Amino acid sequence: MPDPIPSTWVYLMRHGSVVGAETRRFIGNLDVRLSPVGEAEMGRLAARLAAVPLAAVYASDLLRSRLSAEIIARPHGLAPRIIPALREMAMGRWEGLTADEISAREPDAFKAWMARIGEFPFPEGESVADLLGRAWPAFENIVGSHPGERLAIVAHGGTNRVILCGALGLPLDRLLIFGQDYAALSLLEWRTDRFVLHFLNQTTP
């Protein structure tokens, strides 16, 4: 009887806190930097994962993700592999605005977006389906490239949520059931025919 194919383990994380995070703006594809708080958060997560035999670390091409991935990769002597398809959802003309600002400027559009998350696209930006359409194939390719290995992916709140929906077979209108705090870690296991979620959105004190 052949030996079972070993699982592939995916350490999926969101980047650390960014400059201006306290204003809770829609960041999207804006290329903001990690704050000192975010660097410290990722440093604690890197220490937590230092003993994990990571074969590779992947990140989106946005600065906050790249810098976070560099911190995670450093104890392993790795350089992050940059995958633009993992970047955050493009939020169009709402990028850089708070929810209150958007609601005041475009109340009807904002209400429609809130009522139909998963369907309604950001004005001049992407829909959740658009995000899944680029992020999920990239995720599948990454996992398929590392059979039986452990790898880290440093991406974004929206990106991670659609990946989790895809991995667990959930409809996109359920994406907000997944918490995605700054520098939080989720662990997925690929068992040749399905994903298993071991934990979700863990932060590192």
C-alpha cells in the first residue's frame, strides 16, 4: 500500500498595522507603509513561526505586504516571492476615504455596497468576484507548487477572506464572517482533496 501523500500547510496572514490605521480608511491598492506598531506585530509573529520549516514565503506586491513578508522570511533565510495577484481589492474612487465620508458623498452607492457585499463592485474598482478571480488561481498555484511542505502567504484582509471562502466552499456573501485583524494568522491544511481550517485570525501577544 503506498504511503499517504503528506499534507501541505499554509500559514495565511494579514500584513501588520499601517500608518494611519486608526482612521479606518478604505485603503485598497493605496501603497501605504507599515507603522512601527505593524513592524512590531510582524516581529512577534515571525518569532512565533521561526521554528516552522517554511519552504517559501509569498506576498502581494503592495508595500505593506512585502515589508511584512520580509520580516516573516528573515529567520528562515528566505526572500519573499512577490505575487501581484494577491494584492488587496481595488476600491476605486473610495480609496483613502472613511465609511462616513463615503456615506456622505455617495449614500445610495454606499447602501447598495453594504447590502450586497460579494456582488456590488467598488465604483471604478473591483467586485469581490473580481478579487476571487485573480487571487484564487494564484493561491491554488502556490499550494500546488509545494506538495507536502509548509509555506507562508502574507496578503490582505479582503484577499484572505476570498481565499478562505474558496478553500472552505463558502459563497462570497459570507466573506465577512472571517475576522482578519492586522498581523493575524490562519492555518489551512491541504489534504490532497480538500482544505481543513485549523485556526482562524490568531494574533500574537
